[in-house]
Amino acid sequence: MRRAEKVIITCAVTGSIHTPSMSPHLPITPEQIAEASIGAAEAGAAILHLHARDPKTGKPTQDADLFKRFLPVIKQRCDGIVNITTGGGLGMPLDERLAAAKWAQPEIASMNMGSMNFNIAGAGARLASFKHEWEKPYLENTKDFAISNTFSQIERGMTELGAHGTRFEFECYDVGQLYNLAHFVDRKLVEPPFLIQAIFGILGGIGAEPENLMHMKATAARLFGEDYFLSVLAAGRHQFPFVTLGAILGGNVRVGLEDNLYLGKGQLATSNAEQVKKIRRILEELSLQIATPDEVRAMLKTKGADKVAF
């Protein structure tokens, strides 16, 4: 693993897991997503991992027209590196999932590295009611749902986005998905350095236990040597302790309202910036320095903000 001198903070601003009924602070409209992203960048996030939502209902969407309403604003008002999802919302076909990134040609796009069961039905279990009709079935249907990321689908995403110079945040929810990435590396469809986002605590993926993080790290080291940067995220209450452990081990961190709605036990985060400020404070107390967007561009060898399409 490349043990960087400075830690990369990624902020996942809104995602497609949490629904509007879970928190009044979840960014929904293009204006809210833009302001949340800019605030996170000002707080210290170098990478902004972005989804879009229907501004009326909050339902996840990959409509490029909505991305067009907030991406230029973010670019004009901060220097954060835009990372556009290709996972989209649960159940979206691949064409829909790729649409926004193919239009925007960002510096980075996410790339899920395998098909898997993805059960978030429990996320709304404590809610007595929902604001919108789509929310409850969207969550409950995941008990019988699998995300499709076949080898053919992954290859298509890598090829079509890579043609524009876009690099990837390789999202790995289990150890086997590291081997999937190694397959594409062996075929030279992607080039180092690799930003591997190890994801813990999603039902259907690897659990949020420290031993699992050590195993993921050791496996990635065997497969990729010093050709990768490890970043860590953990869902819900595991977020802050787990990403802190990842940083202590020489890795990087991801926070944001996509992964966790809370700042502490029983305390909703009022913004993405609050979470970025908290993890930055923790890291700096540990004498770890925070990487700027331009430092991250150099680390990951991205094409630069001047070569995107927005």
C-alpha cells in the first residue's frame, strides 16, 4: 500500500441508501447538494462522492440534467475533486447508472467491483411513517434484491469512462471483490495507482470488525503491492471508529451522510461538513496531516479539473 504522507478525506454527500424521512438534513435538491458539497470541501474533504435525487421526492436518480444543475456550481466555488457514482440507485439498469458520469467525464467515478446481496431493509425500521410513497417499498424490497455488477458490466464501465481519462474509486464490499479488481488489472483495463474503497457494515458484504479490515488490507497488499491507496468507510455507527482505525493503519477515510446520518450516538449530523470537521479533528489530534485536492490529484494521477465536461 502506498502510505501517503497526508490522509485523503472523501465525503459522500447524499447517496442512494438513506431516504428523506430518516433525516431533515439529507441534501435533496441540486442547490442543497451543491451547498453541502462546497461546505464539505471547505471543511477539508478533497474528494466529493456525488449522487443526485429527484428534487420533489428525494428518490435517487441518475438524470444528467440534475447533475448539470449542481456540478458547475461546485466546480466554480471550490476545488474539490468530483467523483460521480456509477452505482446510482438500487435497481437501476447499467445504462442509467453510467449516464451522468459519461456526460460529465469527471476526474473520478465510483466502480462497484462485484454483484452482491444488498439488504438495507432495516434502515427504516424505526420510522413510524414516511414522507413519500416510494421510501418504504424501496427499503423493504432489498430483502429480495441483489446488485448486479457482472464482469461484463464492470468492463463496460471501465472502458467507456476510461476513454475520457476518468479514474476510479474501486468500491469493494468483500475480499472476493479485490480479486475481481486484480483480474481487470491483469488485463490492463485499469492502470495504477488504484484508489480502493473498502466498505464495511452493509448487510450482504463484509462486517465492520477490525480483523476484517486487517484481512482486506493484507489481501490488497498481496494483489497490488504498492500500486494502491486504501480508503475505508463503514456504515452507520461504525463510521468514525472504523475510518479512524483505517487512517492509523496508513489508509484514507470516507465520511458523509450517504454512509451515516449521525455525528454521535443519538445526534443527527446537521451537515456533511460537520462529519468532515469531526474526522479532520480526530486525524489531526493523531498528528496526521490532511491532503488538499491538488495533492490528491497528484497522488491519484487524475486528469485535472480543467479536463472535465462541466
